[in-house]
Amino acid sequence: MGNNKKKILSRLGEVNMKLQTGFIVLAHIEDVAAKIYENSSVLSDKERNRVLKIFAEEERKDKVQILNFANNEYLKNQELDNQFYELFKNALSYITTNGKELHLMSQKDFFGFALQEEKNSYEIYTALLQHCKDDNLSNIVVDDLIKNKQKRMFFILDQLYEYNDLSLSN
């Protein structure tokens, strides 16, 4: 991990974290998720490999969108409250602790992991939306990120529903 990332992540406990720092931490979380999905894809069967690569690409798209937006002037002046420290820490901890062997998980466990990962990010984004309500551009960007998370959660829920349907019919 580069010195910049270490510096940013060390600031997670600060009470007066700026919204801009929060967005940079979010980009890091999306990057960690993308790397975990990508690394697991090479060890997975053909179908899981395809899904993992799609998930990795979606996480990277979110990261790019976040980083492109992180220099917005509005973000530099807004402070986040302490609840975000726990949200960021929990999201990062969940990914790094539970995402180590995605290629070995059952389909149900894999999609359960992916759903929880998306829900953790969704929770952060919806909380951030409250901090961005006074800035139209921030509101639009965060709302777009929320919609992306919702689409992925619906896809994952469809997969879990299909899995449960198949397992009940056997």
C-alpha cells in the first residue's frame, strides 16, 4: 500500500474527516473489492470467472467515478461525522476478511458475500447522500452510485432466488 493510501486510511478515526477524504476512502474500498474479485476470477470455473470479472469491472467503474468527482470544491469544505468511520471500517473489514477465497465458495455463499459487499457500500452511499443534499452535482453523483449498487443488488438477489429455486426442486 502506498504512503498516500496509508495516510488516508490512518485518518479514518478522525472526528473531522472531510467529505473529500470520505470519497477517497470509498474509492479505495471499491478498488479492494475489484482486486479481490479479479484475483478470485483466475482461480474460478468458467461461469464464476465471468461473473467475477463483471463484478471487478463494475467496482472499478465506481472507483473511477468517485475519483473523478473527489476534487469537487464542495467536498473539500464539508465535514463527515464519526458514523462514517465505522461504516468505512466495517465495509473494508468485511471485504478483506470474507473475500479471500471466493473461488472456493458455493454459489449461494459467493452471491451472499457479493450481496453483503454491495449492501455495505449502499449503506455508505445513502448516508453520504444526506451530506450532499445541499450540492446538486454531489447529489447527482452519489445518487448515480446508489442506483448502480441497487442494480447489482437486484442482479445478485435474482441469482440467489434462482439458486434457491433450483435447490428446492431437487
